Amino acid sequence: MHNARSPGSPIGVFDSGVGGLSVLRHIRAQYPHEDLMYFADSGHAPYGDKTEQYVVDRALAVTEFLLAQGIKALVVACNTATVAAIKAVRARHPDLPVVGVEPGLKPAAAATRSGKVGVLATARTLKGDKFLQLREQISAATKAEFLLQPAVGLVDEIEKGDLHTAAIAGMLERYVAPLLKHGADTLVLGCTHYPFVRDGIERVLHDHARSDVTLIDTGDAVARQLGRLLEAGSLLRPSGDSVLRGYTTGDASALAQAFADLLGLQPVVEKVDV
């Protein structure tokens, strides 16, 4: 039923909310001719405090919806959904190119000089078997120590749209400062929402006189991996104007506002019941 994929088919990108727009930004920059469909599952967000099975069920439902729209590939632009559900999505749709986002532990281990890496992520990501296995593998191979910091409530604040509130500034100080105190010289932004508050994180680093700290955002690497999969399947679209559409299970005007505020874009956005 979903076999009519061609280079002209769109790419689906999905997240629990607006965080995946940080990944969409990289995809648009690297592949300007591709049609893109962005799905924000805001009516069921945040995923970070849900059970693993709940996230799996949502990921499968959203994938089915996007397949019905004719996508040729899927980017799970949500760390929590990648950890909980990407295995189930690939098992259900073995012929669909699927790219997930994992916290950048490997590049962080390569970047650290102190051997201590702070990881900011949702509680669900940090508890996931996939993440914990990755941490064990990379720790064993590199001797890097990963300091895990669940950033409780930060996704909710970012979803509200104003990135410069006292609430966000307070959370960033509360979550980043202890990692610095314990000697981290590299911080992994382990949720696709967090690049949108990079300025705030850098302000905390400046306040603590730690501008030597390296921040790791994996959006660029995700876009490159997508390109490799599309090329392998002869699915890259070499030319033409691109079309971007937005779908949400939440408030369409809120997603439209996020596109405008975060990316300076004004795509058609539709509320759907999925």
C-alpha cells in the first residue's frame, strides 16, 4: 500500500511538539529541494513523562498518518520517541527509511578534555534501555564519564513559545550549574527542544566563567544520515521548489506561531485527529 515512493515524495518529520523544528532547520538547509511534512503531536505532549508503551503507540499512529500522506522517509525528531519507539517503527515498516535522534554521546566523548560530559535530556530518555546501553558502550570505549541531568519541565516551557522567560533562565541555571560544578567541559543537548534555548545555556556558561564548555547538538548529523539513506534508495530530489506543510494534534495556531517565531516560516498548518 505504501510502495509508491519516488524522489518527488515528501519527507516526514515528527516530534511530540515543536522541538523537532531544530532538526527540520538542518534538513531544509542541507536539502532545499525536498518537500517536508512536519507533525507536532502536541495534543499528547510531553512524551518525557509518559510510559514507554504510550510513546510507542503514538509513534506508530503518527507514522501511519504520514505514510498515508505519501512520505518516502521518516525522521523521528524527538529523543524520547527515538529511545522508546524507533525499534517498533522500523519493525512495523521495514522498507521505510527511518532516522532517529540520539543524544550525541559519541561526539561528546571525542570533544571532552576533562573526561566528564554533562547530558541534558528528559527523564524518559535518560531511563531508556537504548540510551543506557549507548552510554555503557561509549564509556567503556572512551573512558568518558557521563553526568546525567533530567531537565524536568523545560520542554513544557519551551513549548509555550517565549524562550527568554525567567522560568527558563531559572531552569537552565538549576540544571546546568551542577554539571559544571562536577567538572563537565562538554554538554550534550539531549532533546531536540534544547537548541532553541542555546543562548540561555551559553549565558549560564558565561555567568560561571565557563565559556570553554562545548555544546553538542545532533541536528546536523541527523540531516546528513537522512541524506545517506535517501541516496542509498535513489530517493534524493535533485531540483525543484520545496513545499512545507505542518500537522498537529494540538493547536494549529500555536504550531504556526512556532514556525514563525523559531524558523521565520509560514507554512500551511492543519489540526488533525490521529
